[in-house]
Amino acid sequence: METDTITAISTPIGEGAIAIVRLSGEEAVSIVDSLFQGKDLQRVDTHTMHYGKIIDPETLEIAEEVMVSVMRAPKTFTREDVVEVNCHGGMVSVNRILEIMLAKGARLAEPGEFTKRAFLNGRIDLSQAEAVMDLIRAKTDRAMNVALKQMDGRLSRLIQDLRQQLLETLAHVEVNIDYPEYDDVEEMSHSIMAQKTRDVHQEVDRLLATAKQGKILREGLGTAIIGRPNVGKSSLMNALVHENKAIVTEVPGTTRDTIEEYVNVRGVPLRLIDTAGIRETEDIVERIGVERSRQVLQEADLILLVLNYGEDLNEDDEALIEAVRDMNIIIIVNKTDLDQKLDLERLRDLVPEHPVITTALLHEEGIDELETAISNTFFEGEIDTGDMTYVSNVRHVQLLKQTQQALEDALHGMEMDMPIDLVQIDVTRAWELLGEIIGDAVHESLIDQLFSQFCLGK
Ligand code: GDP
């Protein structure tokens, strides 16, 4: 167990009403206490907060007015002594406090080191630690809920339960190997093994099926708005952005930083892809032929295809429909305030499998229906997703896929009447792979790598 005391600024960099410098470790209380003018922090009750001043040890002047929370181990995030110094926001004041703490012997925490300690001290498991990271990065309420549930240990419990089932079956087989004289045990263990393996396999399948939605919750539903010039693509984009809170994030790229725009439509995060490019497009059909546009469309999870109610479908529209018909699309027939020229019956016949929504974006009509359609394509009519356990983490998905494979190997072996101790190897492998999700027996370098992705102060 690490014992040195770490510290970092735990609030986001930038201006804020308050900022927090956090310390964790054996010396956390004594370091802050030696600088604190106010109550004797060594003697206060645990989990209490105190007003006072931080004295600069060099100048002996008052550096800051602060509120200090003292939380004694083990009921803390890291299971070590934790002190949080709340000071006025603003970089100067918070940096000054951090520097004073460092001068007094605390060490600057590495990114994710607080969470890493929580993991190493057994406070949380790996999937919970990863959820902390997801929580920081969550872009919508729903993504945050998923992360919160995972942090709460929901996925961990599910995984633990599956592992337990496999372990019991393996134990059963052990009995069989140790006491081969019991004939019925052999038969029984074979059938139990097959049954349990199927059960767990089914459960892993179910978890993997949530992965796509989980990924979308994390990363946003890649959405492209396409259509001929002047049909109302920009108007649609503006309507979505204005109705909903748009979140603009900068994604560090290899060559240049791209700006992505997120809008939150009824809890579904839409990541508007390359919309600038599409907005500028003069001849979208020509551009569809261009490799890059094709790629943009291929990356899209959802396509919003805009048509004009005031004009009948022309070749360009039909070419667009053809290009995207196998994808997840919603067709928006805009400008219903104009005289009808577009044959809606014919359009619906052309795309029987896709929703067709009518709007008059100029008059803010039809946006509600569109948002319902967007939410339906994502949740497939399932409104209450509150109880689902989503798998959203790439590492988890990979491990679950490997688990699935190991279980399939085991089932296959049993079908082929392979000796049970060979089947046992595959089941054991599945058990180990599930263990890696929650951090049982994971390699130290993986742990370092995972936690290094955190932001400072977490
Ligand atoms: P884009 O070229 O596809 O991005 O289309 P825009 O969003 O720029 O819209 C083109 C024109 O159509 C603009 O003058 C809009 O004001 C107008 N427009 C958009 N929606 C409607 C609508 O519902 N009814 C009418 N009559 N005009 C609209």
C-alpha cells in the first residue's frame, strides 16, 4: 500500500466560485493542520468542516481564507485520510494553496491517482473506477446515469454473479474428478455444466447487446443531416441546437483539432457530424460520389434526410434515398406551409421501413414529432431504460466478447463429448476473463495505463 500523501486541485481549471485542493494519505491532516489557523484539525471529529486561514510558511502571512473538510480513513473515497481545502476560485489562489501543500511535503498526484488508490485499497473495483472516468466525461444526463449506476457497482455485481455461477459449476466438476466412483455425479455434472454454461452465455449475450446503446450514450449518436440545397438543413440543425442544449467539445485529433457539436434530444446525445461540410455543400449528390462524403455517411449512426414538401421528388432526392436506404434514417419533409407538390404516398411506398415526419421548420412546427422519432430509433420504443445495465466501455466489451467465445468453445466441446476436464479449461478461461472486467488479476501495467487517462485531481 502506498503511504505518501498526494495532493491536487480537484475542481476544473478556470474561474469558479470555489476551488478545492484535495489531499489523501497518512500525512493529509497533519500537513494541513500545520498551516491552518483555526481549530486543531488533528482533534476535530471526522467528516466535519472548519473555517479558518491558511498561513504561508515562508512569509507567515495569511495566504487564504478557507473551509477545510477533514475525513478520516476508512470511510473516504480513497480509504485513506482525506482533507479537502475549499478556497476562493481563481487560479492564483488555488495554485498558491497547492504550492504551500507541496512545500510541506505532499506530492503532486498523478492523473487518476485518487481513484487508483480507491481501487488499490479495495474501495471500488476496476469497472467502478472506469465509471468515475465516464462520469467526468458524460455529455448527457443519461450517460451520467449509466456511469453512476456502474460506479454504484451494478455491473460489478452482475459480473460477480456470473463468475459465481461458473465457479460453482467448476467446483462441481472438481468433485467429479476427485470422486470418480460416483457415476451419477459424472452425468449430473455434465448436464449442469452444459446448462450453466448456456445460462451464462445468454447473459453475456444480453450484456453485449446493450453495448451499442452504451457506446452511443458515451460518444453520442453520430448524426448527419443531408438533403438538396435549400430544403432546410441549416434550419433543422438550428432548431435542434436551439431547442436543446448544445455542447461543443474539442476533440484532440492527430493533425488538427476538430470541433464536434452535441445536442441532447430527450436524453439521446446527437453528435452532429461534419455538419459544416454538409451545410456548405452546393451539390450534395455530386459529393455523395466523393469518397469522403461516403465515409461521413458510413460513420453516421443516424441520418436525417430532408426533403421539400413544395417540390416533387427529383432525381437528386431519389439518388440520396438510394444511397442511404439501408441505414438508420429519418425522412423529414419540410416546408409543409407551401403548396404540396411532393407525393407523400409515393414517398412512403419508397421507404416503407423508415419514419417520415412532416415539418415547417420556418414556423417551428413538427419539431416535437421529430424528436420523438429520434428518441424512438434509439430506444426502440423502450421509454424506461432506467433499470438497464449498459456496457459502454470498450475494454469491457472486448472482454465480454472473449468470454462469449470461451463459453462457446466449452459448449462446442460438450456437444462433441469431449472429456469434462477439457471443457473445464474453457469455462475457467471464461471465469478469468470476467474477472478482468472487475479488476481481479489484471496486470499492473494495465492499471497504470487505465488510471493515467483520468484528469488531474480525480
Ligand atoms: P439548407 O440549404 O438545406 O441548409 O436550407 P436552409 O435551412 O438554409 O433553408 C433554405 C431556405 O428555406 C431558407 O430561406 C429558410 O428560411 C427556408 N425554410 C426553411 N424551413 C422552411 C419552412 O418550413 N417553410 C418555408 N416556407 N421555408 C422554409
